[in-house]
Amino acid sequence: MSGKRRKHVPLRSCIVCQEKRPKRELIRVVCTPEGAIEIDPKGKRPGRGAYVCRHPRCWEAGLEPRKLARALKCPVTAGQVASIQAQIAAFLAEAPAEGSPAVVGATDLGD
């Protein structure tokens, strides 16, 4: 047996396409204990979370108030959805290369 162990890579499912991917490839939307719905770029905020792919088709379908409310198990308003859309646009504009599966998958799986 070789001496180096493979690091565990946690998998999560996108709430839209149901595809399992490494946690770092997905973006987490969280319903905080105070009831606010926000993007959680680091994946560590307290509250109920749901994961969505970085693909535009998943974001368009996933940002329906009913789908988010079901995944987060809390009420979601149209205003909160508009706020999340703005947060996502800003987040994806800041780090476009970080979300590409080829880059993230190559660095995470080889450890």
C-alpha cells in the first residue's frame, strides 16, 4: 500500500439538475437563523443551505421563489430572489476561473 492517503472531497447535489459535484464547485445559498437569504461563498455560515451549480441555466431555474423555499425550508420573497441574483452576478464576476470545474476538480482531486 502506498503511504499517501487521498483527501476526502465532500459531494453535494445541485437543487436544480440534481447532479452531484464537489462542494467547492457549487455555490451555497443559505437561510440564516434570522431569516435572511444570502449567498455563502465560503460555505460556513450557520443556517439551512442549498447548493446550485454555476451554470446559468441552473441559476435561472433555481432562483424561483418556490424552488428555493422548498430547498431552504423557509419562505422566500421575490425581493429576496432579486437580491440573491445581484449577489450571484457580483460573485461570479469576481471569480470566474474559480468556478470552472476543470480548474477546481484538478486541484481538489489530486490531493
